[in-house]
Amino acid sequence: MIAATTFAGKRVALFGLGGSGLATVRALVAGGADVAAWDDNAATREKARAEGAPLVDLATAEWRGFSSFVLSPGVPLTHPAPHWTVERARAAGVEIIGDIEIFCRERAAHAPNAPFIAITGTNGKSTTTALIAHLYRTLGRDVQMGGNIGTPILSLAPLDAARVYVIELSTFQIDLTPSLAPTVGVLLNLTPDHLDRHGTMEHYAGIKERLIAASDHAVIAVDDHYTREIAERRLSAAKPTTLASTASPGLSDGYVLEGRGLAQRTDGRSHPLADLSGIGSLRGAHNAQNAAVALATLAQSEDVARAVEGLHTFPGLAHRMEEVGRLGRVLFINDSKATNADAAEKALLSFRDIHWIAGGLSKEGGIAPLAPLFGRIAKAYLIGEAAPAFAQTLQGAVAYEMCGDLQTALAHAGAEALRSQAPAPVVLLSPACASYDQFANFEMRGDAFRALVAQFIAAHAPGDRT
């Protein structure tokens, strides 16, 4: 745990008692702060109380006595309207921060030279964060990984200059971190997302740019309009910057994709680094982008040639293009994390002869943007609330079946893939939807798919079943 000693003797309000909220309470108490914690959910409060959290009803508290207010990143700061606690804090002149800000203050006070790698973007953050951490570990470094990827940042090992902190940051977390100052800031890509919480794409992109502007060195993938503009502003300010691209063949300096290999370009000259062919955990151009920025990040302090070897041992992440089974020629892929069309596009671009399981709770735009990729789909198996709308989009372009639930979809998709004459059919769960109509989260949906695949393979594997 990282004790929040910079808040010793201060009275601190906190709202949101999920995993990161409880970790923050523990860090503040351990650092000597007087904490007043609260949550709107009674069951969450009782769980926090059982774990020793000091509860105070912030609706009736005297806010002028607080030095800081720590807000959960899941609670609206600005859009669609500020949460009531935000209004109270502003009225009392109390600063509003998040747990990442506490980490930054502790690092500045106790280990300012500890490497701090911060990764953000719309898609690919978690894979890139895990890959960077993996590459550092293969080089023998003591790595702490957390933030938006599972482990709350204040639950990581205490700050030490010898440790590398690899942290995934969401826009919500950046918005609550005024003193953010990473050693290396990584920006992957920007497409419309969470606009209900940010209002406009420009506001969303502007928050992401704060991380880049605050970094000692920036690594930026320049494969979309917004990231190119951010890179141009960074370069025009003559700040240390490394570019990466999988779609800009004219990039003369940076890390690029050439065929299926990564190369570093210097003054237009290419220096091959790694062949990604055969690395199942890094399939697709999107993962090539992740790998390119990972190598560019390590190049700031490590031997890239040695780091390249770690690409081949990267296991990937669950629910993100995860290979969960193979039966004869048929490959089963769990991409449950693909909760919108942009994310599902990455999976569809990575395969052909796809038996596509899609649907759930639809997001704005549906799957119409995926129309250019419909030729890769052998058949679609539609589930959840989005099924009727998806069927309308697919009508006349892709064969489809209304399956209703995941179990039915997997059974039918698997059986038809086994009968396929294609050389390498794929059963792909890449829903392009949120999970909430049938599952509590995308992890539960992916776990269910993995279990169903295991059962299907056991039932259909050749051999004596007597």
C-alpha cells in the first residue's frame, strides 16, 4: 500500500466506496488523515463500514472543514451534470481530486525519480499497459501495474525509485489529477466515447491531451485526426516526443508497422525490430499499434533489442481477443471487452470466415459502421436487446440467426463452424454491445463464453466418449 502521508493531519472527504474508494480510504488513514467517507448506496456503505471505513453523511457534513475532496472517477464531475457532492465541494472552495492525484503527490514528495508510465486512449489501454509492464518485467525490473486496469493505484507497493509504475488512466481519472506529471505519457487513439460524461468530443480529447502536455516524454500513436493534432502541438512546443503508427507509411521518424513487422525509422531509414507473425496475443493492426507504442516507451530507458524478446511471451489479457479454445480447424475467440462497434472492428479485421456472436445492450450507432467488414463474416448469431436492430443492419448483406442468448449462439455457431469448408473458421464473441441486458459486466459475459466453449469442445472432440 502507498500511505498518503502528504495528507497527514488534514480532514479529507471522500465519495465512492468501490474498490478504488476503499483503497484510498485505507491509504489516507494510514497516512494520518482524518477521513469522512460516504456513498449513496446503502449496501456499499455497510460493506465499507465492515472494513473499517470512517463513514460520515456528506449531505449533512460541514464542508468548509475539509481540505480536499476525493471523488470516485465513476461519479460525474461535469456532464451530464455535476454530482451533488461536487457542487458542495465547489461551494465550499474545497479542491476536488482523485486517487491518482494522491499518488502523484506522494511520488513528488518521496520518490520523484520513480519511473511513472501513464497510458491513455479510447481503445487498447489495458492491453498496452499490460504489455509495457510485461516487457519491463522480462528485463528484470520491479514493476507495479494498476490504475484503471484492476489494481487501485494506492494498493500498489510503496513508492521506491527502483520501481517502475505502469498505470492505465481513464479520462475520468485524468480529470481529477491536476498535478499529473508522468515520466512517459502514452496516447494510443481517440474516437468518440463516454460523450455523455464529457459533452463533446473536443472536451474529451482535451482531457486526454492534458496527460500528454504534462509528460516529460510523450509517445503518441498518430493514426487518427485527434492524436495527430495533439502530436503536432507537442512537437511545435519542442517537447520530447516519439511517434508511432501502423497506418502512416510516410512517417520518417518513429515506430511503425511494415508488413507484419515493427521497425524504428530514423530520418526515413528503417531498422527492423520485431516480426509479429505467429504471436497470437498480438493479432491485428490494433495490437501492432499497442506493440509499437510499448517498444517506443521502453526505448526511453531500456535496451529495445532485449525488450523485443518479451513480445513473444506476452500472454495477452482476458476478454480481449483471447484465444479460449481450438477444435480441429476452428478457433474460438473471446473478445467480450468489445462493447462498441469501434472495438469490434479490430477483431473483425483480424480474421476471415467469422462466425460472429454479437449483441447485448446496444450503444449509439449500432453496427452500421462495420458494414465494410461484412464480407469477412460467414454468419452472425445475434443475442440480447440489440438483436432486432442488428438484424436490420445485416439484412441482405450477412446471413444471420436470432439466437437470443449466448448459450444458443455458441452452440449454433460452433456447429456450423465445424461443418465449414473454410481453411480456418473462427467463432468470435465480439458483441459490439454492453453486457448489462444479460450479464453484470463484460467479464462475466466472457467467462460464460469461455465455459461454454470448454463444454462444446469436450462434447465434440474426436475420440471415445463412452
